[in-house]
Amino acid sequence: MSLNLEQYVSEFSAQNINGEHLLQLDGSKLKALGMTSSQDRAIIKKKLKEMKASLEKARKAQEKMEKQREKLRKKEQEQLQRKSKKTDKSSPDATEGTNEQ
């Protein structure tokens, strides 16, 4: 509707074309849905291309964020392990000193 192609809304709805299906449409599938105007198909295909690019960009940003979180989590885990090793090393020394006395 935002592309001024509301004449196709009823057919898209009747065919249960949702966002996921919409991204899979190509020129021949659009034509099969009753979109006979090549200009209308071109408008839809251009918008779909923009949407796919936007989705890919968002997916890559999400992956990057997840990698950063994983890296931070590993770093925190390494710090905890180092602290644990330090306390393990200092703990036997302290008990050895008291045993000797």
C-alpha cells in the first residue's frame, strides 16, 4: 500500500503472502499473482532488493554483536580463572606457613 500498489493487496492476502514469502518472490511469481504491469513488478522487485539488503545488514550486525559478547564472555572467564589460580597458589603457601610453625 505504501508503494501505491493497493490493487494487489487482496490477491497477496488471498495467497497468504507474508513477509517471508514476499522476499522469495521474483518477476514470474509476481506475474502469476496477477501483477501484469512490468512497472509495478519493477517497483516491487526494487523494494524487495532494498529489504533484503537491509535484512542482511541487520543480520551481520547481530552476528557482530554476538561475537563481541562471546569475546567479552571468554575474557571474563579467563580473568576468573586467573583469579582462581592466584588464590589456589596463595592458599597452599598460607597453610604451609602455619603447618611449619
